[in-house]
Amino acid sequence: MAKNKLKIRRDDIVVVIAGKNKGRTGKVLEVLPQEGRVLVEGVAIVKKHVRGQNDKPGTIIQKEAPIHISNVALWDAAAGTRVKVGFKIEDGKKSRVNRKTGAAI
């Protein structure tokens, strides 16, 4: 997965299209290209037990778990639909475009 260029980037709004969180939308917090996974805000919440250290007591924290990048799609809030991403090269610069409308993302 490391050699492929990923179509989803940090700070994009995505919708989950598969799994138990299907239909949820959120902002991409982090992209992990080596594993082919993304961290999405408010999706795939897991509980982590943290051991106490010195004066701090142990607690249970909730955090996002990475989900596979194939289970998310870019979300267009204006149209209210998911977007297929394509690439267009103009003036030597590569940019992401909506494959259906041709509009820049």
C-alpha cells in the first residue's frame, strides 16, 4: 500500500461505507499510508485502560482506532453524497477532482 498514492488526505471529511460504523461521517485526523488505514474523528471508538503512574491514578480513555482506507469515501457536504476522486494535471500541477462533475476538491 505504500507505493500507491492515496486519494484521502488529512482534514478531509469522509463517510464510512462499510463495517459497524457505516454511515457515520467525520474528519480525517491521520492517514497511515504504510498500513493503508485512516483515523477518523468520532468513528471506531475504543476504550484503552491506562495504568497509573506515580501520583496519577489509572483511567480508561476513549480514542479512535484506525480503519481501513477502503472502508471510507470522500464526502461532499454541499451535495450530500460521497465522491469518487480522480486526478487531473494542469500546468504541471496535479490536483484532485470529483470524477462525476469534474469540479476540483
